[in-house]
Amino acid sequence: MTINTSRRGFLKGAAATAAVLLVGARPDGAIAAAGAETTQLNPFVKIDANGTVTAIVKHFEKGQGPATGLPTLIAEEIGLRMDQIEYEFAPSNPQVYNNLFFGPFQGTGGSTAMANSWQQYRTAGAAAREMLISAAAKDWGVAASELTIEEGMVKGAGKTAPIGDFVAMAATMDAPEAPRLKDPSEFKLIGNEGVRRKDTVIKSNGQAMFAMDVHLPNQMVAMIARPEARGGVALGFDDSAAKEVKGYIRAAVLPTKAGVVVYAENTWAAIQAREALEVEWDMSGAETRNSDEIRNEIMAALDAAPEYNVNKADMAAVASAVDGAAKVVEKTFYFPLLAHAPMEPLNCTIEQTAEGKIVLHDGAQMPTGPHMAFQQIFQLPPEMIEIRTMLAGGSFGRRATPDADYQVEAGLAFVMTDRSRPVKLVWTREDDIRGGYYRPAFGHKVRVGLDEAGNIAGWEHRVAGQSIMKGTAFESFSVHDGVDHSSIEGIAESPYSIPTQSLGLTDTKKATSVLWWRSVGHTHTAYAMEVMMDLAAKAAGRDPVEFRLAYLDESNPEAARKAGVLKLAAEKAGWGKAGAGRTQGVAVHKSFGSYVAEVVEVSGSPEDGIVIENVTCAVDCGIAVNPDVVRAQMEGGIGYGIGHAMRDQITLSDGAVDQTNFPDYEPLRIGDIKAIDVHIVPSAEAPTGVGEPGTPPSAPALANAIAAISDVQVAELPMAENGVSFA
Amino acid sequence: MALTLKLNGATHTVDAEPGTPLLWVIRDELKMTGTKFGCGVASCGACTVHLDGEPVRSCQTFIEDVEGAEITTIEAIGEDKIGAAVQQAWAELDVVQCGYCQSGQVMSAVGLLAENPKPSADEIDAYMEGNACRCATYQRIRKGVQRASEILEA
């Protein structure tokens, strides 16, 4: 790889004995500080004697912003400008760098990076500030209360000096037990629109180093020949044609027999050699189902008594309330399998150091996963495994699998060598689309009864699909009394006060490997809920915004926040005042602690092509630490939701994935959405998620807008396969 | 076989077989990693470079066809007036998210502004259609091109 010759890297090596102040946490969570790098402490912030401040970021950066957000928290509490703080990614250490919401597990997911770091990183920054001020007070012989730090300078008692002057002395002090966090009225950076991303420049000039960009000396590139359908077993191979490829080294059947590893001198040789390799497969145990069978099973489950009564409602009573209502609105929904398809195909590189350490270079979303798996594969204690987190070219959930799938593949590919050469495992786009883990297919059947006055008299909701969490290490987080919460999240705990509601769930059989996908269960639950709210409003002859507000009891804080974004989005979109030839659709949903409402305005027709003219979004995510990052995440979440709803699905024929690459898994393109306008609700609440919450309301808002312009109410996705063309 | 490439103003001799995509020579041989592999089938634009000033997809441009041509990659586009303006606009608007597609976005944006200094929103959409961004930073790409156009006009 290109060696980073930055000043920071140089100082780390050359001036290892110079003073440095490290502030972080001990494994028990207590704040601690040290004056030298030590195994006893893994810091959140590091300040060297020339005043260079580095935030140690425990979350990976896939574009969602922690490499800006976490440094913002530290810089705010110390008293720095954003250009006075750098960042590096934390090493793998589940005791100290764990996600506080995940237990002793380091990882990024569930839109929690800021939410779980908010107090922790501010506290570390505040402790560093108090230590630097104490040192300055001692040095100057004044009271600490007279001093402040502003823009990296200690100021007070008529003196000014850079913080670096006090690092040596501060490094000898104990960390304060409970440093004072700044009051929001003192914030200069948190909430500041002027704060820019720390990684924009390197991502616009080619300098950013993603895992795919690792080139270790003498490395080999490995690719895996995979069976047409998952579950195929490699019996052997003939590589006589592969041997004709210049740069081909050798091939070997994976110990799992799930594929054959092709080793080559470079990526292009690996691609060609894999193509030339003839593998003998035993497909007798492979998946054979077609997507139609999966769909049929889900649809049949929706017509049968549910396996689980999620909210313990009297199901018969709800059914009869619906049956006896003046009007009944009924809809059956189907959501297909979806691939994540992050821009950077999966990859990682493994090397063994002279000391026998195994080093993984990876855009590591959940470092603890491969860290644990590698202990098994290499039969090494945890301290002999190092994970270097690189920038990740997107993920949308794909880089976090409970079985650390691609890192394990790379580990197995490496363990089969003599380890003298690093191995870089590379997936192609075809590997990604065809061999991936998918958003499971789900079906919903919803019946809503309305009374004479147009009020909801009963809401019967059935959900069926394959559980994401069952059978994984994450089962205990999400599965309670048999119900995988990720299958029904967004319905069960909806802030709507819907009377007489039942919620049934049926798990369908394992169809293929499934995985969380940006916003997980909310990808389908928000769609079903928000399309039904529109249908019910229409049947009641009421305005969709007003109808929803009637079920948001603002004496309940959650419902009030949901109503707040709904009203703001409606106001900013000019609800009810769509231009000539245009209609609007609305949806509002709470996910990952945040509230998002979106109004989509469309023109055209399903026959001649729908045009998405604009999307207006309102978000309440508590304190918006970096408002422009929040806005960007809403823009991206909307695009991700709408793009897939428009035209994407993964289908299976005889167990094999039909789609291969972007031409048949077509990404959202620049012209698909003409404009997006995001508004942030001012808040004093602690920050909640932003990476995922923009996605859930986007597709139903689009569906509702299309229904308003055409009477085509899309209940099965993708829209392009179900009666809607796009201009 | 040995081939001579003119890349970012320098001459490189590389060893590559005919049929090798320029992308892999740039990335694996020359170790210039700003040009990205996204799909390999010219469907995402992450690998966009300039060939004699014109954006091309380097994953479908073969090494034997580029001898003698001036190749420019993201690493050097900032030396170009338009490239510098695009990078400045990208920074002002914080266009990037994961950033993996952005080398290609910048290279295409420079190509657009070189032939159309003041593109409309529709013209930007039409020209940039082949550059996918899975993070959907499209709103900012559109505004970024317009902002770069303003910078160049000033």
C-alpha cells in the first residue's frame, strides 16, 4: 500500500519518547489518561507535544460521517477549531472501543455511531480540557477557574499559550472522574452549519485509501470461484486453461468446500484465471428454489393463522372489529429480495508480520466479528490479531455479517498458503450481486376497518418472511418469545395510537442468506403502514396529513415528535398546493430513535413515465451534531429507498441469482430525483440515528404520490415490474 | 509485453498483455489507486479517466488502444483549471459520502464542463447519467457542477 508519510505518522515513529497526552477509557468504562502508549489504555483522544490532536474513531467511515462527527465532539469539548483535529480509526478492541449499545462488541450498525459515542467522546474531550487547564494553571500559578481553551489556545490571567505547551505536565496527572461537559449554549462546533467533512478533500482527489487500494509488497490477489447456487460443494478443479493466464499462481479448494480460491499476481490475472478454471461441483445439497416459490410461501403464510401474536391482541376480536366496520380497506404487499451493492466491492487483505501477528486490512464494520473468527482460523490469542480499519466504499449493512463472511473467506484463503505473501481477497461486482446476503423477501396483509365517521375501528396486520436474526450470534438481541423484532419493527412500536390493532408474524423457511439492509425491517414495515394510512384516509374522505395527525396524540412525546416532522414537511412542501399536473404523497416514520417525514411530488403517469419532481424531508434526530451531514444522510437515505423501490429486485431461478451486475440491478441515477430539500427540527434531545431513518418513508411517499396522480396503488415492489414506468 | 503509457504527463513502461483493461494497469501496475473498480462493465463510471481530454471508462479501455494517448487520472486532474474548480466546489458543498465513486464523478464533471461550461440541470443529468453513486449524492453532484461552473466564470 502507499505508505502515509504525513507528519503524524512520522512523529509517531520518530518521537515516541516525546510527551503525549492520551485520554480514553479503561475496560471498566472509567475515564483514564496516560502519558505514553500503553496496553492499559486505549485512547479516544491523543494530543502530542506540538499540539496535534487526534481523535481515535471507534466507528468505521462508510460515508455516514463519524470521521467528522466524533472529532467534532472532542474538538468541541477541548476548545479547538475543526482544522486543529485529525482522526484515525481505532484498532480492534471490544472492551474499550465497543459500541455501547452492542455490549462487548465493536461495530457500527443500527444508526448508532453518534448516539452511543455522544457522551463518551465528549467526556474524553472534556477530561483532556480539564487536564490541560490544570497543567496550565499550575505552570502559571493561577486558579484553573480563570482559564479556558479557545481555538487550541489556553487563555486567561492575562496569558495565552498553545495547548501543546501543557501536554507534558498534563500527561503526568490523573484524569478527572467526572469532567464538566459543556452546556449546549456554549457549543461552537456542535450544530454548526459551517463544519465541513474531514474526508472530502481526499475523496475528491484520489488520495483516500479504501481497503481495495491496499497494495502490500509481494501480495497475491485471491478470488473465489463460487457455485451457481449457494450450497454447492466443490469436489475438485481443472486449472489447465487457467495456467495459460499470465500471473496465475495456483488454485485450492476452500476447507469449507464452498468454493475454489484462485491465487494470482494481480486482480486482472485473478479475474481471467477464475474464468478459465473448471470446477467440478456437487450441487445435490444446493438451494434449488425459485423466487416464485418463496413468494408463494409468503403469500400462503399471510392467509393462514400467524405463528406469533406479536402484540398479544385478541386476534379474533380485532378481526371481528374489522369485519363489522362500515368500510374495510384491504391490501396485500410483497417486497422482494434486495442486494446492498455498495460501490466498493467486498475485499480485504491479510498479512502475517515477522512476529507472527495476523494483520487484517479491511473496511471493517464490525471488527469484533473477524477478530473472533481469526482466533479460530489461525489458532492465535486475540492480541496476535490486528485489524486496521480502512475507509469503506459504502456498506448499507453488507460489511457486517454475523459470520464475518468475506473476512473468513480471506482468512481461509490465507491459511492455505505458507503465509510468506499477503493475500488480498477481491470480490467482483458479479460476486457481490450474486453471492450476497439479501434483504429478505417479506409480505404483509393488512385489513383496516373504518367506522361511519371515518375513524379506524380495527387494524389487522399480518407479516410473513424470513427472520434475519434467528440462528445468528445476534439472535438474543432481537428475538424475544420467538418474535424476531427486526421482522416487525416499525409496526409494533409505532407512535400512532391505532385502536384495536393486531399484529401477527409468521417466519418462512430459509430461502437464501439474508441480512440487515439499510433500515432493516423498516424497509417494508414503513411502506405497508404508510400506504395503508393513505388508503384509510382516502376511504374516510380525509386529507392524508390530517388523518395521520389524528392518530398522533401529542401528549405522548414520541407521537408529538412524529407529528412535528409531519407538520414541518407538509409546511415546507406546500402540502396540498402541488403545481399543475403534479401530485404529492406523504409518509412519516420513526426508526432508530429518529423521526422523518417526507413529501414526494410527482408528475407524469405510470403509463408514460412518472417523474419525481422533488422530495421534501423533515427530520428530528435530537441534536444534529453536524447538520450538513444529517442533511446528506437524509438525501442519501431517500435515494437508496426510492432507487430500489423503483426498479430493483433479486430473483432466483433454481436457487441461482438471476441478476449479475449493475445493468440488471440498476442503481438510482442522477436524473431520477430532480431535487431533495431537507429540514432539521431544532432539538435539545440527545442525538439519534441518521444513517438509516431517511430510507423508510421514501418509498411509501412515492407510492402515495403515484396513487394520487393515477389511482395505481403499488403494493408489490419493484414499481417498474408492477405497472409503473419512470420517465 | 512492454508498453509505453503517457499518464499524467509522465511516461511509464508497463508489462501487460493485450486485452488488459487500462484500469488494472493503472491500479495494480502503477499503484495509482484513485481510479476505482466498481463494476468492470462500464456501467458505474467509478473507473473514469481522461484519454486525450475525453472521459472514458478505463475498465473497458484496453491497454493496446491507448499507446500514444495522453491519459489523465484523478491524481492529476487538480492541475487542470476545470479540475481544480470541480474539487473546490466538491469541498464547498461536501459532495462526498463514502467517496468511492467520486474520482469518477469528478473526472466526468470535468469532461462535461470542458465541452459545456454552463450546463443546465437537465444537461448535467444527461451527461452524468453513467456515473452511479450508491450513496445517492446526486443532488450535491448536480449543485457541485453548477458551482464549479460559477467558479470558472468568475
